[in-house]
Amino acid sequence: MTVKWAPASASAMRDAVKRLLGFLSLLLVLTLSACSSQNRATSPKEVRDLADSTQAQQSRKAAEEHLRNIVHAYDKNTALTLGLVTVNDMCIGGAAKEWFFPTGDDQYKIRCAMRVTAYYGADPHRIGDVLDGIFTAGDRDSLAGAPGGTIPFNHDYYRRHLVDYYRGHGPNPTGPHTQEPAQVFDPSQTLSWDTVRSSRKKLVEEQDPCVKSEPPVTRCLHEPTSKTVADIRKQYGTVFKLEISAANYYQVSKDGKIIQTFE
């Protein structure tokens, strides 16, 4: 009886064992990698610690001051009267390493952003004059090179015709059979208002309810607390709503590098 096949079988078995050990080694490396600090999701404690850091606090303060300056510019330089301000501020932690279908949420430890919305009152019989004053203020800011474009809406072709329309001196600038235009838009801001010329009214809606505030991670303010959009409308007749694009004010990468602040 011959056993010539034995050496070949032993060799094959050794190769199989080597492949298995290689696979297990790779699996171990991947597991350890997945558990590394740069690949784990940011813990709630670390999110809170980072959100409460000196750099985050300074950036948060600067962002809020900038956004509130825009809000008050309308109150100070136009015929709008400020009635209500909402502030929504949130910091979120980064996700664990995204091996499949990455979204980029695993590239940072924390990201913080703030959004401010303001509601103003105005005379419904003077909307043309109100808009003209807003665009005039925008003209001045544009010429002065105001940082961030405090009021970015000026007298372009469409807005001049919008003023004429609300003064009763021209047709609807969006077309003869279109809805009453009640919004102007810029990448940094959106200004909308109650319709006053249409039989079918479209009114500015009430502000969203506040989420639970847990500073410094989440913060929600309504100022004054008891004021509503309906209160402003009752007092002045018409409501204008200013939505300012979110200010991303603080971001830290997974390797601990601060990659975004607000100054």
C-alpha cells in the first residue's frame, strides 16, 4: 500500500491553515481599527465637553452676535418693527466609521450650527413703501460692502417692479395669472410676508415649538417667550418673517483638529 498522497495532503492542510490565520489576522486588524478613537461615534460626554470648550463658546457667541446684528438691522434701518426672535442652536457628534455608503458624518467629532429667525410687524396698507425701504437699505449695505451682506435685497429689476405692484402702479411682476408674490430670496436670507392683495390669503405661520434645551449641546430661545406671530399680526396688521441661513460655527475632525470656527 502506498502513501504518496500524504505529503501533498499535509501541504494543502498547511496552506489552508495559513490562509485561515491570515484571514483571522485581517479580521482582528479591522476590528481593532473599527474600535479606534477615530472610528468610533463621538460619545455624548465628549460632545458635551467639546461643545462647552472655550473655542466653542467663543465661536457660539460670535455667531449669535452676527445673526442678531442682521435681525436688528431690519428693525433699525427699515419700516419693519421687530416682534419676535427665535434661536435654534445645536451641536451633534460624529458617527462611527461608515464602511459602506459613507455620508461624511464619520469625519468629525462634533459640528455646531445656529439658526435665527425673526418676525416683524408692518402696516398692511404700506407694503410697497416698506419693501422700497428694505431695498433702499440693501442698496446702502451693498455700496458700503457690509460684512456678510446685512440686508442683501436691493433694487434689482424684479424688486423695482415688486414695489410698483404693491403700490398699485404696475402688474404682478411674476405674471398676470400667478399668485401674489410674497417673498424675496437670497442664498443667505429669505424674507416673506402675509399676502395683502389676494382674495386667498397666505399668512406667515407660527414659529416652531422649542425643542428641549440642554446647553451647551442644544439651545432653543423664543424672545419674548409668550409672544406669537398672531400677536404681531393683531398689533401691526401684517407679519414679515426673516429666515437667516444657518451659521456653522464650530467643527472638530476625528483626529481632534479644529477645522471650523466663527469669527
